[in-house]
Amino acid sequence: MSEKIKKYPGEEIATKDLREGRVPLIKWKPKARYAWTAGPAMSRFLKELKDGRIIARKCHKCGRIMVPPRMFCELCFKSTDEWVYVKDTGTINTYSVSYLAADASRLKEPIIVAVIDLDGASKGMGILHWLGEVKQENVKFGMKVKAVWKPLKERTGTITDIKYFKPVEAK
Amino acid sequence: MLRDAAIVGVGCMGFKSITPDLSYKEIMFEAATRAYEDAGVNPRRDIDCFVTCGEDYWEGFSIFDEFVPDQLGAVLKRLFTVSADGLYGIATAYMLIRTGQFDTVAVEAHSKASDMLTYADIVAFALDPIYNRPLGGHPYYIAGLEMNRYLHETGNTKEQCAQVVAKNRKNALANPYAAHGANITTDDVLESEPLFYPLSQLDVSPLADGCAVMVLASDRVAEKLTDTPIWIRGVGWNSDTPRLETRDWGRALYTELAADMAYKMAGIRTPLDEIDFAEIDDIFSYKELQNLEALRLCGRGEAGRLTEEGITERDGDLPINPSGGLLGVGYTLEASGLQKLLEVVLQLRDEAGKRQIPDVETGLAQIWRGIPTTSGAVTILSNAV
Amino acid sequence: MTLFRRNLKETGQELAYEATKMALDSAGLELKDIECVTLGTAPDAFDGIHMKGENLLDGAGAWRKPYSRVYVGGGTGVFTADSGWWHVASGLFDTCLVVAEEKMSSCFPHPQYAFTTIFDPIMDRPLGINLVWIFALEMHRYMHVHGIKKEKIALVSVKNKANALDHPCAQLPARITVEDVLNSEVMVWPVQRLDISPTSDGAAAIVLASEEVAKKVTDNPVWIDGVGWCIDSTYWTNRDLYYPKYVECAARMAYKMAGIKNPRKELDVVEAYDPFDYKELHHIEGLRLCRKGEAPEITAEGITQRDGDLPVNPSGGLLGVGNPIAAAGLMKVCEIFWQLRGEAGKRQVPGDPRTGLAQAWGDLMQYGSVIVMRS
């Protein structure tokens, strides 16, 4: 702050006072609900997940095989050209151990999350997912992992049709 | 006349009442591809800056900016979001070009209104949380309040408003981009279900999906790219108070001030002499009348008579909303301004097909940001060499 | 600027008003002298108002003026100053008021929850993603690629929180040690509590003027010599997160405009965006102030201290002063302003700095916005 300025506006209130209603408050829960169209690329992706497969799109100009699939190549700026299946195995690009749930509350059991570069897709084409059946100290960058799928009748066409990725035993 | 920047390419997808087969990504890619093709540019190489116009809560994503670059060809390029209607994006692009640091700027806006399940609640979410929201109700009552006051102050009538609806929806039948063209009579409008007196069901423009993209260029580049640059003669935008309690309910002051700014830039002293046709905001039927007066295209209280006498018909002396307006094409949220500007461009390029108005030189597009705002923008274009 | 605190009593409009009034007073101008207003504010979801730019406008002095809002996630603060630049540089306006406001405390139970809405509903949200995950993944990748240990990264948090002790608006100034950081609660490994900036309420404002008007108003204007911004692809899992290419891209644009060929030598003071401590290092590299992977070294050597060769975040940054998203970025611009005018009091970097840079970052590890200022 400039040394010329003497008074700084802003009246602080403690979070506790806010939560316990000691400050005049108005509450409102927004009713904002949406049904997003998945579009051709992601609709196919979700359908394939239900069938236990991961599908990507290929651009013939730059040759990239992209997942999540998209109907246009963002680098060449043209439509992508063909559907390509990629494997449900990959390598860990980066990972992390979360003690926080989506609403910032603490988790009793931490979850391990990772960006997994999928085999069969172009280099660096990763997706976000959980890791399972592995202890956090044993996770390594570059580790090979494989998807563990829910049984067919439990799959509904969502990214969580894959339960998690687990390490592939070294041969 | 100002020749700093011109529109050299336009493209759109839609406008349709629903788009169940395409996500926002595909509709934007389609509109952008068309616009770039029209302009003859490669976005990966030729476009210096991209401006996207939108609001998070229309999309259902926070920081919607994140989800835009790929489908516009803007990856690792300069893109940003203006949280406003497409005409604000045009004004921004104009300013960018005038700084001399940017030669080609693309502007995008879209609507995926059909993805919203609770539209009225989302509009209500824009109301002031302390003073207005707790009153509840469908927020369109605000339009009812304004319409009532406006008609009271000016002496214009509900019948004249109904004529606006009939005119615009009929105009839309000749527009391949329109979603809601129809043959409706003024009686149909007056007898339609009352919603927020004096507004009735058919006074309200229905929602639509779609996307519009435009490419602007500095004069140096525009002349290389196209034989028919459409010059930006003037831009203006303004905001009155957001508060319901202290606003002027009868006048659209933001339109007046935005228009003043645009006219001044365009060197226009008597708008009626120079504006050949206009695409003006008609989210609600009475808005067309209110804005017509605010734009000084007629005197206060005269807009109703002008409509009655057919002057604002497509074959009249001052065609208003030849595209069908928002009533006929569909209300596309923040893309509404670009939707209107698209019509102005097509008319000035002589590409408006069955809707073509002969011998036009200067056209105007005007938009209001919708309930509960008092913000709006104006853009004046010309094809004059 | 206002105080930055976890919860402030003022409404969003009141915060904007306070900052705006202070800016006008400091320039010796009145609202009628201002020709246009541009506002920056980040997700509507925090304040809980759709189209919140409209709701805030009269607090920002924009009544019956040309007014617009820009929004690029976390990059908004510095970017709003960039937007003020084009209002004036276009020749359309002689004066422009730039305002940034954020009121994150409105979001119950915790603002962090609103962040889930920034993620893709198909690929990311079903996994219960928390905002901190993406930072942790990026931080871990950065550490892995360059072999950086957490001890070196924690030095940034120590430096900035200490710097913030001299900032009168700071929310979390503190004298902490590297051990404090390493012992703090693990949020999402490798991110721990003292690595992160808090959520805050606050506002900031600046007044811009064209050359002609500036010279009449003050003897000591600070010029905007370069602006830059850049966005990367939305597919963040398809990118190698160890290096912010988009920051480099934005910096290049600004350097070119400002005529800067060797930023490390030519910049006297830098405010780099530091919502997390490793981000300062990440951005120092993106701004090409050192080689890739070298930022932890120059930090350890004290080069980025206030009395070092290249002071970074003399204000105390987001880690120390607070993070009301858009206002935080504009706070950095304000800091460079005060530094270049020699008015930063106890935070003043010595040696009469003449050229400064402020940078912000935003979206999904995507956005860089930069401004270069000279006195």
C-alpha cells in the first residue's frame, strides 16, 4: 500500500460469526440445473465405456490420436477423420494423494489420483482417474497401470465405469 | 467516415430451437469454420486475438473461458472472455484494432439455451440477493413492470406491440437462419395467455440455440482479404443502474447513451437520414418500440404509430428487424447481438436473399442484455467505399 | 485497494466502491472525469449472482458510462488492467477506471466447493475432483521433471508471508520457516496447507489516462509499456504440466511491445502470480527470467528477495496478502505502481526500480496475462 494512504477500508468478520448467524445474512440456494448435450464425440466415448472400451479420434493431418475424443483437431483446425480404439493401459504422467473431498471436507481414507497417458493414443494424451490396489508410497512416475472395470451390468456410460487403474505387475 | 476496422468474415450455426445432437463444442467449431472460410483466414496463423462473449450461468460451467479456445482455433493464442453480449465483443475488437497492435480479431458468441433445465431460476439468480430475490417469482415480471410504465408514459398500445410480434415472426419465415418464423396475427398475440400483465405469451421471444462468429480486420488487412469489407462506422455501449428501485422504468437510457456514443463516432447528426435499416432489441415486443425511440429513429411515443403505418415493415421506409428479430429468429442470450449484426452484414453485402432490402448503405444493430440489466450496446456498419 | 480478509462485511458493490473511491482520490480525480469503466471479477458462483458484473457496476462507478467486464479466471486481475489499456490506447477514451472485486465468502459451506463447476462434467467431475488436485498434479510433475525437493519450494512461502508483514492489507502475513511448511497439514500431496493462499474478499482499483491527461494529473505517471495474454487448450490432461507455455507466450507478447530483449536484466521488480508457492517458481521460468528448472535455485540464493537482484513478490503475493481472485491480480499491478513511484514504504525494493512486471494465471492451468510498466 502506498505510504501516502492512511485508512484501509474493509471490516472483517470472523467465519465463526458468519456460520453461527451473528451477522445479518441472507441465504439462497440457486436452482441452476443443466442437461448438457454430450455431442457426437463424447456420446460415442461414453457408449464405448459402457462396452468396456476406450475410443479416441485421429487427425490425418498431424497424425495425433486424441483422447478425450473430439470432432475437430484443435491444432490443425480441421475435422478429425477416424475413430480409433486405444488400450485401457497406460503410464503415470503425474499423480497425487488427496485428503480432500470435492467440498473441501477431509477424507478419512486418502485417494490417489493420477493423469494416465493411455497406450495407443499419441504421446501425452492422458486422462484423469483414480489409482487403486496400490499403496501411496509405491506409486512411481512412469509406472505402468491397467484399468479395472465395473462388471457390465453396473456400467452406465460414464468415466466411473472404470473403477480405477491399478499397477501392472512387472514381468 | 471512419475506416479503421471492417468485418471481413461471418459464419453461424443455427439458429435452432434445440440442438440435441451437438454439444457447444461442435456448434462453435461449425460457426468458426464458416467464418474463417468466409474471411479466407487460418486461425492458427492469421488471427491476432479472439474475443468470446458469454456468461457462466448460461453454460453451467464456471470460467467458461477455459472451454473455448480449442474449437475456435485459439490454442496457445490470445483469447479472452468479455462477460457481455456479442456487440460488446465487437466494440472490444474494434478497440483492439485501433490500438494498432492487432490486425485481425475474431469475435464469438453462442447460446446453448436448450441445455438449461431451469432457465427462469437462472435468470432470477441475476437479481440482487438482498433486495429482490427473496420476493421470488418468475423474473420476467420485471419486463411486465417496464412495459406497463412505458406504455403509460408514451401512450403506445398493447395492440401496437402485438403488431411488432406479427411483423417480426412473419419476417422470420423468409430467414433460413430463423427458428421461430410463423404467421401470427395481432389478435393471436393479444389473445395469448397473459403472463406478466401487460405481457402475454406471444410478446416474449422464445429461446434458441446457435453460434455466430465474425472476423474483423484493420483497413490494411481488410482490403487484402475481401472486396466487400463492411466498415464499422460507430460503436457504443452503456449501463444504467442495475437497481430496480432507482431505475427509470419508462426510458431505455442505456440505449440512448450507447447510441449517442455510436452516432458521435459515426458522425451522424440526424439518424433518420443515414440509417437505412436496423436490427434492434426485441426480447419483448414492447422493447422494439422503446428502443426505436431511444435510438432517436423517431420521436418519443411515436414508435407505435410507425409500426401501425407499416413504416418498419421490410418494404417500408425504415425496415426494423428484417431478419425476424429475436421474436422470430429466437432469443440467443449473449449471441443475440451478433445474430442481429449478422443480418446487418448480410443486408449490406447484398446477400440477404429473399429478405434483401434494396440499396442499403448503413445499418444499425442494437442489443439489451436482458433482465434484470440496464445495459446495452449499439453497432453501426456501412458498406460505403 | 481494500483489506483482503477471509470474510468482509461489505457487499460486493461496497467493496468495489471503497477501492474505486480510493483510486480516484489518489489520482485527484472525480467520477465525472472518468470516461469508461472496465471491471474484472472471477466466477459468479462465489458471489452467488448470475451476471455479477451487472450487479457490481454502480459500486464500480460505472453508472451511465460505457462499462464492460472481462473474465479469464485467475488471470482476470492483471488482464483487467490490460483491458483498461486498450480502452485508452484505442483513442476512444482519455481516462479509464479499472476495478477488480471478489467476494468469495458468500459461498457456503466453503468457496472451494464452487470450484468443482470449473471442471468438465464428463471427464473430471464424476471423479469427485477438488480444485487442489490439479495444482498438486502440476506441482508433482514439475518436481519430478526437474528433481526439485519440497524444501526449496517452501522457501517461496516463507519469503512471501514474511514480505506480507509490511503490507497493511495483508490477510496472512507471518514469519514461518521451511519446517513449518513441511509439517503443515497435507491437503493433496504434495500440496500442504502452508503452500496455499487463502480464499478472500477484497477489491482493488486503478485509474488509467492517456498521455495528455496523465501529464496534467500527475508528475509521476507509471506507463503501461506492454501487455500480453495467452490461453492453452482446455484438454489439460493432454498437456505436460511441468512448464507454463502459455505464460511464456503472454510474456513474449508483452516484452515485444515493451521492447524488452533480456527480461532478467531489464526488469527491476516482478509480481508473479503465486496462489501456491510452486507457482511462483513455475511462472518465473515461464516469464523467461531464468532457465527451466532454475527458479528454485535463484530463490534459494536470495535473488528473489526484496533486496536481491530480481525481487519477486515484494508485496507478499497471494500467499501473504490474500487471494480474492481478480482483486489479487490487480493488487499486484498496484504494487508495481507503488514500487516504481518509490511509494511502497517498508516494502520498497531499493535501487530506484524503473521497470516492473505483473503477471497472473488462470483457468484450467491455461491462462497467462502479463503487464509491463515503466516509470
